[in-house]
Amino acid sequence: MLITVNGKQKEFDKGANALDIFKELDKEAGKGAIAARLNGELVELMQPLTEDGTLEPIGFEDDGARHVMRHTASHVMASAVKTLFPGAKLAIGPAIDNGFYYDFDMPEPLTPEDLPKIEKEMQRIIKRNHREERFTLPRVEALKLMEEMNEPYKVELINDLPEDEELSFYRQGDFVDLCAGPHLPSTGRIKAFKLTSLAGAYWRGSEKNKMLQRVYGTAFNDKESLEAYLQQIEEAKKRDHRRLGRELDLFDLMEEGPGFPFFYAKGMVLRNILEDYWRKIHRKAGYEEIKTPLILNRELWEQSGHWENYRENMYTLKIDDEDYAIKPMNCPGGILAYKRRLWSYRDLPVRVGELGLVHRHEKSGALHGLMRVRAFTQDDAHLYMTKEQIKDEIMGVYHLTNQVYQAFGFPYKVELSTRPEKSVGTDEMWELSTQALKDALDELKVPYTINEGDGAFYGPKIDFHLQDSLGRSWQCGTLQLDMNLPDRFDMEYVGPDGEKHRPVMIHRTVLGSMERFIGILTEHFGGAFPLWLAPVQARILTITDRANEAARALKEQMEEAGLRVEIDLRNEKIGFKVREAQMMKIPYMLVIGDREAEEGTVSLRSRQGANVNGLSHQELIETMQKEADSRSLSPSWQAEARDK
RNA sequence: GCCAAUAUAGCUCAGCUGGUAGAGCAACGGUUUCGUAAACCGUAGGUCAAGGGUUCGAGUCCCUUUAUUGGCUCCA
């Protein structure tokens, strides 16, 4: 077979491996390689090759190669666990985004103290530099081997694999594992790793199955990169919204109300700014706003199907011996509002927004700061339209969502979820609405991934995902076509033919929930909100109490101009006051001492470190107003202005 | 809900194998009036998450409950 490496070509016997080929054709190229690509396909360095092509060495900077190393690390870990705890049964152990894990069924549960022991044993295995030998077995032999080795989970896996295939295994020293690969040529090529946490995980991801123990770890090309990664995780924890919420006095959760967050004065300022902004752009986009009741009777929830299907997630109560529920969704109330009158096709589309407070009894283990709560305000809206209007409305919602995310500088991911197994509605309707979502996304040239079968039972949906400081992804915006409720509630409009027709309904949020969005926002900015969002935009700091009067006058002037200002007249040194304002991440610190008091100016210091002395009150106020009004993400006074 | 861990002053944390609670910051009182990330001295502050048990004696050991954290499952 003819192999090319970096433009050099040579004929090799079939079965030659990448490692040997690199040695022969381009020694340098092979040196840092972890794996290789043959015609773009990932191959192991030791894997016998059988076809012509171009071979490229790939190192740790390549995602595929990183995956290979981490996958091998998971095998090394499994091997170490088997050595230390011979009763452990192996489940599965893949590489994941930032590392790897392996699931074990342990005779005695692992404790956090076991992790260093496992690491030590892994170190030993790596030092011995075992080769990763691949071999294949026909299914029957494979089953026999796993039964002999007493690995019931592997037996189950094999039984579920397709009949005719040969199954591949990897052996490193005494350790053998059923595995598709690929792997590093030998364990010694793992340069830096760390076991990061211990968790529970259901066998095959189903809560009906036994819970296994999962050990998470990560591996890197060198110790420095590993350290840098761990350091980065530590840094990210400082941006955790739960911590910042308390430190910046924005919001918090208390034991007395699990999943029911408190918003304090500063958090409310932020929240109200968001709501104002939300109302403004929705008015512009042709939405009206309504408010529907928090509590509605059982009959309504029976009609919507919630009483039957989601009862255990709803808070219910009795009023005058009748059953009621606190709303888990706004749509049934919104639909009642729609049905208050008869609509003409000329009225459509109708876009009705609601900042609706909903309550859902989330499982205790699912709660997570502001990201997953039991009471939250959805920035909901329901759009009612004819079939012909679907695509335009979808595009309209997308534009609105995109505009909002851009205003905050959020990167986001779009997912399209299609018809699930259990669903309502006709094939025709599913086809029509799924196609409408696809068409809209394609026409907008939005990159998206498809989650097959992940849609709501009543319709397909588009979800917008944002990331928190640790890279966990949270659904915020959503756009769902609903083919269930219009039927259940017998909704109609009168068409040009004078007949009654069923409107199509879109259910959507842009921010998702105010709570989650504020959580994401807090982490995104690390608490250092841009001026237009900052609960406190400036703090006036006096140097001595001779400046108090000038400081008070400035505060009054700024408040008159609509700016949010605090004043620090305490008998403390200026360094102390600056430090506190800095820790509160206040955008601008305005220092007034004898000099400024006399001149009627201020010395400005931004939290990013820009300094401007002798600034007039007029210029200060006008510039700040301009920055806030434009919703700018960067400060008016940059660090370069220092020399001014 | 499940697996594991954690819960000590407003915050961050110390308190080894059981002998009756400690620091820094914050708060309060005083001194200091100071030029850009922590002035100094002093005072007060705790049913050690809640409940039960073992023990002469429990913050420490055991059980139950609650909450939180990391995952899993779930997220209409």
C-alpha cells in the first residue's frame, strides 16, 4: 500500500503500523504523536493499516488525540481499581469533553480517600509502560472470556451488540477490557492525569437500574497543562453565581426555602433592568403583555393534561373544598385569555407575552442555585397564527432571541428536537411543523444540532443553550410548536372563508427564566456587570470628611441624572475604600479629596484600572449616561486614558 | 428521588485519636482625617443544622431528619 507522510511517499506492506511508517518516512513528525489520521480517519499508532492514503501524526492539540489519551487513561484507572479492589465489576469508561470516567460496581463503596491510592496505582501502571494490545474475538468467545473473568456488565453489553460482528478487546498487562478503541500504543504515554471526583451513576443511564460508582478524572499532555486546567477550574469557582450572589448582595437561597430564591435590593435592581429591557424589545417586536393568575382550578389543569401527566410536579391546594393548582406553566391561563373572544384571520398573528411566575416541584437532587429552582419567572410568550405564518413567526422569534443574546455578548448553541416516541398530533402536522423549524433555521443560516426524538410530546422545538462558568450548558431560550393545546382547548379563528379554523400555537421564551438568566449573567460577567446592568454604577469615595459636602452634592446631581450611585463617607483610608468598591465590582470609583472639592471635579478610577483626574461633573455624568443608554459592554474610560 | 461528601460566629475557615469552642474579615466603641486593593487599640458575638442514642463526659462516635455540594435520573 502507498502511504504519504508530509509529501514523502513510500510503498509499505499491508499491516504496517503508523508508528513504524513515521519512523521510516519522517522521524520528527512521529515524535509528539499520540495517534494518527489516515485519510482523515482516526487510527492508533500500532494499528495495522490496510489501505493507501495520507497519514498525519496528531498530537494533544487535536481533539481526537486528546480523546485517545483520556480513553487509555480510563483503562489505566480501571486496571488500578481492579488491582486494589479485586471484587470491582467493570461497566463502561469513555473519554468525555474534559477528561474521562469509568463506572464500577463495587463490593464496598469507594471513598474520596481511595482516589489518591488509585492514582498511585495508576502511576505504577504508567511507569511499567504496558503495551495496549488489541485483539478480536468472535461473539461466542468474547462472551466466554467475559464470563470467565466474571464481568456481568460486559456480558450484558456483548449480548446487546449486533450478532455478526467480531468484538475487539484491549489488553494491558493483566487487564483486559472489551473496547472499540482507539488507544495509545502504551500506557507510558500518559504524561499527566488526576482523578477529580467520585459520583453515582445508573447502569446504562436508567434509574430503574442499579446505581454504580463513577470515578471522574482528566489527563493532559504535560504537568503544566494539567495544573493550568485545575487552576482554571478554581478560578471558575470564583465566578460561581451562588458565591457572587452572596458576596455582591444580589440574591441567595436559604434552608427555609429550598429552591425558592431570595432577591435582595441590588438583585432586584438588576432584575428590574432586565424586565424593562425585555418589555421594550417585545413592544417593538409587536408583542402585548398580560398577566394570568398564579392559581387556577383543577378542571383547567385536567383540560390541559397537566393534572394527569405532571401532577407530582405541581403544588396543589384546596380552596372552599375545590382542588386548585399553582401554575407550573403559563399557557393554560394564556389560552383562556385568547378564548375570551372570537378572532379573525386578520388579527393573526397574535403575540402575547407574560412574565409569569411558575412553580414546579423539582426533585431535591436537581436543585442548583438559581439555575434550577422551584419557583421562577418565565419570560413567556404565546403566539397564535395560521399555518402559513409559522415560518415567519419562527424567524421573528429567532431574531429577537439572537438580538438579546448579542446584547449581553453570550455565545450560544442551537438545538432542534424532533418527534419523540410518545407524542400527540398527526403525522402531517409533525412533518409540517418540523419542516417549518428546519426551513427557518436554514434560511437564517443558523448552525444547529438535531436531537432526534427529544421534542416535547406536543411538538418539535428549538432550544438555545448558554454555558455557566464551569462549562455546564443550560437551556435558556426555547421555541416550541404546540399541536396539542389548541385542540384540547378547542381554539379557533375565523378564516377568509367564514369557517372556523384551528390556529397554530408557538410557546417561547427568550431569557428562559429570569432566575436562571440572572445566574448565567452573573457568571458570564463574573459579577462585573456592564454599566447598564450594574446595580451600583458608581461609588463616591471621600479622602477626608472635608470632602463630604462636595460628595453629597455630586451624589444628588448624579441621581437626578438617573444614575445609581453609592457614597462612602466613612472615616477610612482611601486605599481601604477603593479596595471595598473594587471587591463589590462597582464600575466606577469617584474619588473626592481637597483638590477635587475645591475645583468641583472628581478623580475617576474604573474597576479595570483606568484613571482620569480632574473630570468635571458634567462630563462624568454625560459620559456615564451615554455608556449606560447604549448598553455598551465596555467602559467609556479605558486603561489607556491613564496618561490623559 | 438515587450515590457520595459536607454542615462550627454575618462571611471564610481551624478544632488530631471524645474532656465542655478558636482565628481572620465583617459588626460595635474609641484613636486616627489619611490621595487609589486592608491604619491602630478595644468590645461583643456560637443550643457547633435539627432531633435522638452511646458515654462519667459528644463539635468530635452511631442513627434519623433537613439543607447544601459533585454527579446520575428528571426538566412537561
